[in-house]
Amino acid sequence: MVPNTLFMGQQLFFLPVCESTNSEAQQLLLKNKATEGCVVLTDEQTRGRGQRGNFWEAAPGKNITLSVILSPVFLAVRHQFYLNMAVSLAVLDLLREQGLEQAQVKWPNDLYFEDKKLGGILIENTVNSLSIQHSIVGIGLNINQLHFGIDTATSVAAVVGTQLDLKRLVARLMEMMEKRYLELRSGKLGKLRHEYLQVLYRYQEAHAFSVGNERVTGRIVGVDEDGRLAVEINGELRYFAFKEIAYII
Ligand code: BTN
């Protein structure tokens, strides 16, 4: 299904099986074969990559597994987290349209429904000294899978109780991504950050976190320009980069 977009998803490579769509996208970039908004879509990854060096596993043919190639040359390197926010919001726009009103983003960019993971985003940027040259935006979203090896995962079908049309959802995701990406391109950084905070998992609530080997109780109060999580712990405001703090769920 062709998305109703200017460029997002207009060029599409479908691979029935591949190691990782992010790696395939990287190859396309190296060979100069991709235009902005190009999508690599697969039914099955054999070495899907997640954040923190984890593997990303998904049942073949049941989920959204894709990478989008972007050239956000307009985005200063110090603002790169805004791309994470824009993409997270686009995926949430899709989830909410499917009836998952309670879906949220777990910082930095996991998609959550209640206390379970629906999907994740892995963004790999190529930067020069001032700006981002290319971004590979990898998205894994559990759609029709009903059984998981872990009880901390869920899917859209498990929540809504019906199977969904994957092709239609991919096209819709491209439409949502283009809308958010154009907001980013036109400099609506404040709007994106504001909306991201509105949908942030455990925002402004007291919860347990682990910081190093320590278990602390903290309250997320924001995200700074660099994408660091601002958490109030024992009356003190502290900022954490990715991997420096973990939610205890
Ligand atoms: C995470 O939550 O750890 C991020 C998961 C990102 C997975 C997607 S699936 C499509 C793309 N290709 C990959 O190898 N990883 C991302």
C-alpha cells in the first residue's frame, strides 16, 4: 500500500528475510541507492539489533520491522534527541489511532502499554562536526504476535483483541512519520518536547529506579536538550544519560 506522503515511504525495499533492516539500510546508503524517506521492510530478521547491544526478536510475518533512511542535515548534533522525540511521537500517533490511548514512551524511546513493551526504536546517526548527515531509524513494533517468551512484552493485537492489516499500518506509520519529521524540520522543537513529556511513561510520578548498583526513588521531571532524563531524587535534581539510569518495573 502506497502511503499518502511527499517522500516518507515512497521508496521501499522489501526483503522477506534479512539480518537487520538497519544494517541493510546502511548498505543502501553506502551504495548511494537511497533517497530521503526510503524504507527497508522485512518479515523476518535473523540478527535484529536493539538498544544497549541487545538482540531484537520478533515472530516472522507478524510485526512491523523496518528502517527509514533520513537526512536531517538541518538538525544540529546537540539537538539530535529531537529526532528520537519526533519518531517516538509518530509511533505513538499510530498506536493511539489504533485505540491504544494509554500507550506511552518509556525514555528514551521504548513504546509501552501499561507496564509492557510494545516496541522499540533504534536510531543510528552519521554526524559531522556540526550536523547530522544521515539517520537510520529502526522501528520494531509488535502488532499481531500473541505469544512472547517473556511476560513483559505485548502487542497491539493482544490489547485490542483483533488482528491488524500490517501493510495498511506501515503506510499509516509513514504518514505519521512524515508529519512529525516535517514538524522537526520546521523547527517546532518546543512543541515536540512538550508533547513528548505529555506521553512519557512515569512522568511526574514517584517510582523506583536503579542508578549504578543503587536503588533509588525518583520522580521524572523532564528531558534536557541533550536527551538526558531529569529526575528529582531526595529533593535533588539530577540528569542521567542513556545507560546511567534504569527504570525498575
Ligand atoms: C530496542 O527496544 O531495543 C530497539 C529495538 C529496535 C528494533 C528494530 S527492528 C528494525 C530495526 N532493525 C534492527 O536491527 N533493529 C531495529
